Amino acid sequence: MAHEQVESRLMAYGHTACAGCGEAVAARTVAEAAGPDVIIANATGCLEVFTTRFPRSSWQVPWIHSLFENAASVASGIEVALKALGRAGEVKVIAQGGDGATADIGMGAISGMLERGHDILYVCYDTEVYSNTGYQRSGLTPLDALTTTSPAGAMSWGNATRKKDLPAIFAAHGAVYVATSTAGFPTDITRKVKKALSLAGPRYLQIHCPCVAGWGIDSSKGIRLARIAVNSGLYPIFEMEEGVLTRVRKIKPDELLPVVEYLKEQKRFSHLFKSPGGRDHIEAIQLAANSNIERYGLMT
Amino acid sequence: MKEIRIHGRGGQGNVTLGEFLAEAAFAGGLYAQAFPMFGSERHGAPVTAYVRISDRPIRLRSQVYEPDHLIVQDMSLFAGNDLTGGLKEGALVVVNTSGPVGDLGIAEGFRVVGVPATELALEVVGKPIINTIMVGAFAGASGEIEMDALEKSVRERYPGELGEREIVAMRRAFEMVQGAVR
Amino acid sequence: MREMMEGSSAVAESVALCRPKVVCAYPITPQTHIVERLARLHAEGRLDAGYVLAESEFTAASVVLGASATGARAYTASSSQGLLLMTEVIFNIAGMRLPVVMTVANRAVSAPINIWNDQQDSMSLRDCGWIQMYAEDVQEACDMHLQAFRIAESLNIPVMVCMDGYILTHATEPVDLPSAGEADSYLPPFEPRFHLTPTDPMTLGAMAGPDAYMEVRMLLHRSMQQAAGTIRQAAVDFHEMFGRYAGAQLDTYHADDAEVLLVSMGSLLGTMKDAVDELREEGHPVGIVKVRTIRPFPRSELHDALHRARAVGVVEKDISLGLEGILCSEIRSAFCGAAETPGISSFVAGLGGRDIRKEQIKEIALGLLSDNTCRVEVTGLDHEVLWRAHEEE
Ligand SMILES: Cc1ncc(C[n+]2csc(CCOP(=O)(O)OP(=O)(O)O)c2C)c(N)n1
């Protein structure tokens, strides 16, 4: 069924996201960078919901939503069809979804897409939580973060697992381009989307997106926090081509911040500051950031 | 049976407000039911919550079309929405506003009460938590809900210092609206 | 003690009272509050179970399959897309005769995507070999979970407890939960009839060829057909212990002398009862038959409950596209071969969260009183939207 479209941007502001939504900023930046000659397959999630409430759509590019778990497979079908119909050169294909769609329920489908070598850019909007359904944990939820399915309690310090290393996993599949970016630096997103789309083959871009309600932050603080995530080493920003690290966003020595600066502003980490045992947990998170700095050479 | 409709936006504690009312009525020996209707669960999206209170078990599950009372947590919702649609003659309308209720453009025939809930919340609670204030105002203006029962519900849900401040604000609202019915 | 509780919280507490040993569920609106409450109970040390955060419903269903096969009482919950994603495992759980219990928070099915209530999701899975029970209110949903584990474990048939999403999962109302001791005396610890263990190695999930497959399926079919007694006993014993009875496979309301009988499942029955009270006051002989289990299908009980009426109106929140309401077709089958048959009509209503008003129910009943011809109707349609959509096609 056709939808009534609003405004003339590729992804219009006529959407209904929360104030301060990082995912909205990132998705819009991706759409603008990709340009009009694109087909987007979108997984179920906030982005799908806030851009397409019947009878409206924010999308000015062809766009399809099927299910939560199958965006990469639907995109595979689109890409194969374009080739079969002799239209492959004209149109790019993007698949996109949240961290839940990407790291959890749809990961098998992405694995298949990468393995088959489809000419698709998969974009993950990493809010580190299932935003759409009320903030449950995902495989990209960081250690100790509170979510509604990883609450703190006598038996729990919040999320018990480390963030799944999707870029490494997807690079190991042989993806031609794997990169991370952040809503904190939209120009970085633009550059990476353009670069990714200039290459052929399966590509993966993971964008850190603040979620106001999911993180428990003030709606004006998301972008700043996203930058602190980068400048503390917690969210390394890098590019890998053919499995090799080719470029990182460096942290200048005077920009380096301790992880406490990041954690203390967010309700999802507030329990770490309330009881003495939290100090060890914060320490462990700092060590993880340090090891990112080392592993990706963020300061050298 | 009394039916109450609550209008607000996601994040304003509309559902909880309904639950406070239902719990307090239940504590007073009545049957009660509270349930929400979400547009989507997003912050800021319009949310409607419903409460039914009766001296008999409540089986009806439809939305409320002809409420006895209305609570409006966000007066911006009056624009473009027929909030008083179906409202019973003489119904009580409790609105979060710091201005005169006459400016809201509400039709005649209802008892309208304004409460500056947002200001009161910032002043007393230190945070824009308005639902406890609105429920206090409703209790004060309607005389249908016991404050003791409300306080108990609030305390159970928000134990600690924040909850106590909310209760102070709730009492202020309760007193503020005594005799304020238009 | 009766207290005010939100449906999902009350159900989660009831599940905890059943002492499952493994809980694994994946969040989906409107089931989320159930899994969130269970997560909290687990974090607080009040749910002594392996609590697994799965990466999909497919995994959640598979985890409870594995757990149940290992002899643990296992529980999951889902809704809509999640339930459908589980489908393959759901058939498997039943075929293996594993007594898993699952809550379904009933929700519409995509496309178009819709998070609101109807019963298309579980109704579409009625042939999977699970017992399916539908709760009318939060209290019944809670009580049903205790009954469900008992039924499942005594028959080795999995049970779905279906409750209307939002309407029940998000409703706060008075609920009486048993104490842990009471729950324990109603639901004894799980004694698996078989399980995976090296001391008595068994093979689960073996292949059955054309020489045996039919027989294995027939065994499940027959157990299902013979489940009536167990389901009744679970309800009767429950009544005896807790003083609450909401029917076994059926229940009736003002049905004895009714010329028109309305049939439905789930939370709509409440609204329907209010409508019937008003109709009775106005002098109209209208009654209700509540279907509590659609599988096993209480065919002869339904025949007996309905056959004296002139007209039967089946009001349901699902549709077999291209035919009619699913329950209606099945009710027609209860009259196969009967000499006299009431006029049985299908009323599809409330799809995708469309509200159903008491007045709508009264209109249906009054319509059937004046004309009992069999018909299929969709009630509560917005003809303007329909027309617009049609134009676009
Ligand atoms: C099979 C299936 N299971 C569950 C859901 C419910 N559901 C919809 S979106 C979502 C979470 C989305 O989280 P994420 O992918 O991180 O995207 P976000 O909303 O954070 O952008 C869930 C659990 C569904 N639609 N389908």
C-alpha cells in the first residue's frame, strides 16, 4: 500500500522519535549520504516505528520493512533481483536495524548475507538496548548496564556479559569493509557511508547512537555522551578493509577522559555509584577502555 | 460505576496515575480497574489511561467513551484533540496548567480545576514528576479518593526521600484545589 | 490476599509460584512486562531457576525444549511475531511430548505490523499439538498457569496460556495470588516421565517413516482428545482449594433459556457479560458460552451447550482469511450430522486492537434475535479507511 510521504528530504524530520534521539540523527545522516538511488531494507525497531506510522512515511527513498530478524535476507533478495533484472548498477542496497536486530535475532541472516558476498551495506544503529520494546538487553549492551531484563539486585550487577565484538566477527566473515562510527560525529558517518558505498561487496557499519530513555539521560546530553564514549576509549571508532585495520579516530592526549565521566551521567550505570562494590565494576570498565586504546592504537 | 480518563504524553506517568487511583479506590473497599492505551511507547507520544471504579466486580474491558471525570496532564493536548468528547455533564476536569482555566477553551458544563503541577513539581520535588500532584489534585477536587490510601500507594512505589517529597507536593495540590472548582 | 496488580506482574508472580527450573523468554510487546518482572525476581534471588536471556524466540523455545527434555519444569512466554518465529520448535515440543508451559500475550500479526491485541497469533497455531487455554481476566490468567503446569505434566502435552495483550497484560485489577505453600500443595514438584540421562539413555526426536509416523501422531491426537478429564479435574481441584472456578473447557452465562447464544474467548467475555445483563434487563433471551480451551476442542460439550438456541453468534478476534472467524468454523463442526442446528454466524471484531464496545455486542445479539440466518460479518470497520485503502489498490 502506498504511503503519504512528508517533506522532501530522504528521511524527513516528520518522524516521531523522542527528543534527543541519536538513532534519528544517525539514520538521517546515512540516508542523506547514500542519496536517492538506493533501496533500504529495515528491520523492526524504533527506526521503523518512528518513521512509518500509517498512513505516513518519512522515507523518500524506496524502503521495505518485513520483520525483526530478516532485513539482511530481504536485502539479499533485493540485490539478487536487481542483478537478475539488469538494474544492479543503478541502485545501491542498504540493510539496516538496531543492535538487537543485528547482534541477536538477525545475526544469522547477516552472517549468510556476508558469506554469500552480496553487494549490500548493512548499517547497525547501536543504541545498546532494545529501545523499541522498552529497554531490554541486547548482545551489544555493555557490561553492567541496567536494562529491564538485566536489572540490579542481590544476585545481579546489571548486564552480566561484555559487548559482543560484531565488527571483528563480521570482518572475519570476509566483509570488504567494516567500520564503526557515532552519532556524536555525524560527519564521520557521512564519510563512511560514502566510502562504503563506493566499494563493492558486503559491508558493515556500526553506529553508536545515544538512546535518551534507554540510557536514562537528559535529552540534551546524548551527543556529548557519545563523544565521551569515543574519547574514553569505550567506543573505538575505526575502519577495517579486507579484515585489516586501516584507520582509527585518534584520541588526543588532552581529550582523553576517564570512563567515570561517561558512566556517571547515565541512569543505566547509576547503581555502580551507589554501593562500595561498584568501584571494582567501574575499574573493570576502565580496564576494558584501556584495552581498546591499546588494541586499536587510539593514542599512538 | 465511575469512569475516569487520563490524557498525557509518554513519560508523564499516565499509567501510574491510573494505577494510583485504582489502588486507592480498592484500598477504600471498592473494585477498580486501570489500563492504558498507547499510541506507541515513545516518550512524548500521546497516551490515554482509563480507570473504572465500582462497588461491584468490573468486567467491562472497552475503552472509556463517556467518562465521569477527566485528568489532563499536558494541556498542549487540548490543541487538535477533542479531550472532553463524551464527557458527562457536570464532570470534573483536572488540568495541569499555571494559567487561568478559562483560557483553555473548555466547553461550559464541566467543573474545571487547574493545578500548576509542573511548577509545583519543580519547586517541591525538584523534578518534573507531575502524576502524583495531579492525583492529589483530583482527590482534593473530587472528594472521591482517600489521601491516606494514595500516600500509601505512592510510598510503596517510590520508597525513600523522593517519594516523601512527592507526597508533600501531592498534599499541597490536594489543599490547593479545595474550593477551586469552577 | 487480594491486591491490585498489573496483569503481567501478577502472571510473572504466578509463574514463579509454579517453581519453574528453567525460564527463557525473549521480549516482545505486549509480553515484555512478564519477562521483565521475571528478570527482576531472578535478580533479587526470588526465582530459583536458570534464567536465560535468549537472542531470539527461536532460541527461547529451543532452550525450554532442551530443559524440559532434561527433566526440568520449563517456562517461556511470547506473542505475535515471536510466537510465529517459534513455530517450528512449538510443533517439535508437542511432538516430543514435553510438558512446557508458555504464556501468549495475544497480539495481531504482521503485515501491517501492529502491536495491539487480537488473537490471530495463537489461533493460527491451534494445530500444533499444544493445549490452548484462553483467560477471561487477570485472575483467571494467574490461576490458569498453575492449572496449566498440572495438566501439561500429567498428560505430557505442552500448554499455552493465552491472555489478551494490553487488555489483560497491562490492566491493573484485584488479584488473589496463592501463598507459596498453597501453590505447592496444588502443583506438586515435576516428576518427568522420561528425560535425558546417562543412567537410562533414551533417544528423543528420532525419525518415524511412513510405517510409524501416523501412529505416533495419532497417539498425540488421542491423548489430546482424552485430555478433557484432566482439564476438568485441574479446574475442580482448583475450585476446591481456592474457591475459584472459571470453567473447565467451557463455561456458560445465562445460557439455559437463551434463544441467542454468543460465543467468545478471552477478555471480550467480560464486556459481553455486561452487554448480556443489559439485554436481559430489557427482556431479551440472550446468553453466553465461553470457550476456555480451543484445543482440545470441546465438540460435544459445545453441541450440548448450544443446540437449544435459535441463533449462535461467534464473536472472535481472528480470521481465517478467505473463510470466516476460525472458532466459528470449528463450532459449525460441532453440529456435523445433527438433525437440528441453530443458525451459526461469524462476527469478526477487534482486529489489531480495534476497541470492541458493549453496544456493538448488543447490536450483534439483537440482530441475531430478529434474524438467525447464518452469515459472516466483520464488525466495527471504519468504512472511510477501507474505501481509501481500496482506492489505492
Ligand atoms: C520475532 C520478533 N520478536 C520480537 C519482536 C519485538 N521487537 C520489536 S523491535 C524489538 C527490539 C528492537 O531493538 P533494536 O534492534 O536494538 O532496535 P532499536 O529499537 O533499539 O532501534 C523487539 C524485541 C518482533 N517484532 N519480532
